[in-house]
Amino acid sequence: METKEQMNIVIVGHVDHGKSTVIGRLLADTGSLPEGKLEAVKEYCRKNSRPFEYAFLLDALKDEQAQGITIDTARCFFKTNKRDYIIIDAPGHIEFLKNMVTGASRAEAVLLVIDAKEGIQENSKRHGHIVSMLGIHQAVVLVNKMDLVHFDQGVFEKITGEFTEFLHKVNIKPVNFIPLSAFNGDNIAVRSEHTPWYGGPTVLEQLDQFANKKENQELPFRMPVQDIYKFTEQGDDRRIVAGTVLSGKIRTGDEVIFLPSKKRSIIKSIEGFHVAPRTTAYADQAIGLTLETQIYIKPGELLVKAEESQPVLSSRFRANIFWVGKAPLIKNKNYKLKIGTMRIGVKLVEILNIIDAAELNIDRFKDQVERHDVAECILETVKPIAFDPISELELTGRFVIVDNYEISGGGIILAGVSDSGHTL
Ligand code: GDP
């Protein structure tokens, strides 16, 4: 049976600009609500002489979910013909930011909601900034409540112009701006007759146009070396290089490079654990490799294929960190960095930006990273390490920082940086 694609999307916006209404509409218009739920909530509002709000509908759904086993009130599910969506209501959720930065969860796209009447708020900008720090590349701006400005094209274009300019400053190139009236359903699932001047997709069409991430197998080969086992075969000392393939595939006869040592060899055989040797191994498989030549390497190295795109090799890099340590992350103190199977000493060199995750305040002038801060920093390891910038490959662009034997922070690497501060 073919399983349907799944995609996580994040929705952000200033309070009252209409996030709940957009989510409620997406659920209702895709038929993803439990039967009779919408009518029941509408009826409840009528009886209590309150105007119906999609926010009530979401609250009702969340109450229902909370009685089950999974209490995860920040997520809703809906489906189109193309794929299943999980929409994550964020940020302002410390757990969410932590999961995103440490890689526990991943979102492929973000919807930024702006109230057409109120326009861009300070919070809209903060959200833009966070989205940029999380490395989500596909962003769509939903200009909501167009009914309150009589679906005026001029208002829409003014917001589009101003916000595009801001987003460019934080390195986000929105793929589209969509004029909406979420409450009435204009341009959510059905094209609105009130916006004849708008020729782009509806929100649902736009979601289905987003590109999904590639399957791990389709990516370049990466395997962190977990261990080296020695054994004797026909009087010869031989070694098996053991690890789990993170991405890509490897075949016998492939030329490989160990990084950071840069030692090269050719794959002689691929051994499985409790299975017969094979000629090819794929992402997620735990394997042992024997090599054509006798080379000495250590656990912690990253094994890559010579013919494929190479990781960055550097001791300095720019990264986004989510800090959970009791003691703050400070400059010039020795920490341990864990990336893949590598453990290595690391220092904080410079803080470029800090966002307080609870208040979403951006503070450029703090000189330490406190618990629950998200910070863009420059880090330096004691020796060069191999990694991939998160925009290239996710699994080898993530790390954790250990302070005093405790995991105190997690992060993603944005780019390698040279000693003179240039991006590698
Ligand atoms: P949230 O705080 O961002 O989740 O905002 P809500 O979705 O709860 O919406 C805030 C208020 O704006 C509610 O009273 C909604 O009914 C109202 N609202 C949302 N979308 C629209 C819209 O398209 N047009 C109008 N006129 N009101 C809307």
C-alpha cells in the first residue's frame, strides 16, 4: 500500500490576526473535522448568544484530544488529496522551539498571518526573525481579514511591499502573499470572487505546491563511525568500520573518505549484523564495512563518498542554539560538542542574536545565552570537524552541547566560518 506524504507546517502571527480562524477553516474546508463538530459548536454559540468563533472550535477539539493519551494541544491534522498535513500553532511554545532547534521535529513550511486592517506589527517581525533562525525556507504570507478593508488591492499591495522588504532583511524570500478572509473562507479552499485582481493559488493549492523534503536515501552518503572492530582473517589483521548510515547509500567498490582525517579507501565488503553480507546498504541501516586498504581511523569520523558533494571541514561555524542548561552559555568556557559520533571540545566565540523564547524579544546586546534563549552564535571546536550546513543536509548539521555531563543545548549549523569571519 502506498503511504501518503506527510508534511509539517507552522503557522505564526500576532494574536487576533486570525491564526485560529485559518486553522479552523482549513480543517472544515478539507472535511477533516469529526462529523457534526462544527454544527455542535455553532449551536452551542447560538444557545449562549455568542457569535461563533473558529477559536472555540479549536478549543473544543483540543479538549477532546486532551482526554486521550496524547496531550499535544499545539497541533492539528488535516488532509488534501496530495498529502496529510500537521499544522503546528507556534511559536510562543518553548517545547516547539526546543524541538525545532534540536531537530526532534521539523517543519517544511510556514504560514505568516497578518491582519490587513492592523497591518504589520512588531510581533509579525519577531516571528519572521524566528522563522529565519529555524531555517524554514518556504514561507507564505496570509493577508487576512481582507473583508475589513473591502478587499482593496491597494491595501494588500502596501502590506506585500512592506513585509517583503522586512523579510528580505532576515533572509526569507516569501514564495507568495495570499489575500484572505479566513472567517468567510475567501481564498482558503475556494477562489474568492471578491479578489478578481488576485491570480495566485488558494491556501490549499499553495500548501500542495510546497516541496517535501527528499527521502534520506536520495541524499549524499553520510555515516558517522561508531566503532572499529579488529579481527584476524587468514592470518591477516583486519578491521570492520561500524556505524549507522544516516543518509544516502553505499556499494562495494565505492571510494570513500573519512573526515576530518581525509583518509581514503575503497569499500571491500558490507557486513550486516546477523544478516548475510550484501553489496549495497541504505540510510537507517546499521552496518560494518571492510576496506580494501589498511588505514587507521578513529570512531567519531564522518564517512562520505568521494564522488558526492562533500561536507564542510572547519573548526568555526555559525549556528542557532536552543539553550536549556541551568547555567548560562558563556564565552570562553570549555564545553563538549556532540555531532554524529564525534565528541569534541567547543567554545562560544561570539553571540550574534538572541531571542528570548518565552517573550519573543530580540536582544542583540546580551553577552550570555540563558536558559530558554534561542541564539545565533559563532562556535569554535578545538580541531576542525566535518558537518553539513542545515540547508544542505539536516542530519549532519545538528549537534548538542554538553556542560558538566548534562545536555545543555541543541542546535543547527548554518555555515562554516573562516578565521576572518567569512562564510565557507
Ligand atoms: P488568533 O489569535 O490569531 O488565533 O485569532 P483568531 O482566529 O481567534 O481571530 C481573532 C478575531 O478575528 C476573531 O474574532 C475572529 O472571528 C476574527 N477574524 C478572523 N479572521 C477574520 C476575517 O477574515 N475577517 C474578519 N472580519 N474577522 C476575522
